Amino acid sequence: ETLTPKAASQETITAPPAEPTDEEVHGVDVLTIEDGVKALWKEGVYAESSMGCTGPVIKVAAKNIHKAEDILRSNGYI
């Protein structure tokens, strides 16, 4: 199965206020990871892209992990 993320728009998206990121979302393609982070920001979820032990990850606060996974899944990033 091939995942096709929605095309990134050219709109400017500002990050929500920073908060500690203590959970990781795995399975995001390194080529679309920044678009995935912006998709979360657009929904008010603070996120950071990072490189985990097994590959690229998106880091989010533990309280937002399920919401983040839902947003990323619905937009085709995971």
C-alpha cells in the first residue's frame, strides 16, 4: 500500500506555543516530515521533526499523541 500525503499548501503556518515533546510518532517518510509537522501545527498541536533511533519521527507532547496520530493518518502521512 502506498501512502500519498495531501499536497502541501503554500500558506504560512505558524507553530503553536512550544511545549515539551516526550512522545514520538513513527512511520513518517523523511521527505514529507516537515509537511506533517505543519499539518499538526495547523490543527494547534505543537510538534517537532527529529531523527529517532530507527528513522525520522515527529515529536509531540504525550497528551497530544493520539490526536497527532489521527491528524497524520487522515492526511496520509502515516
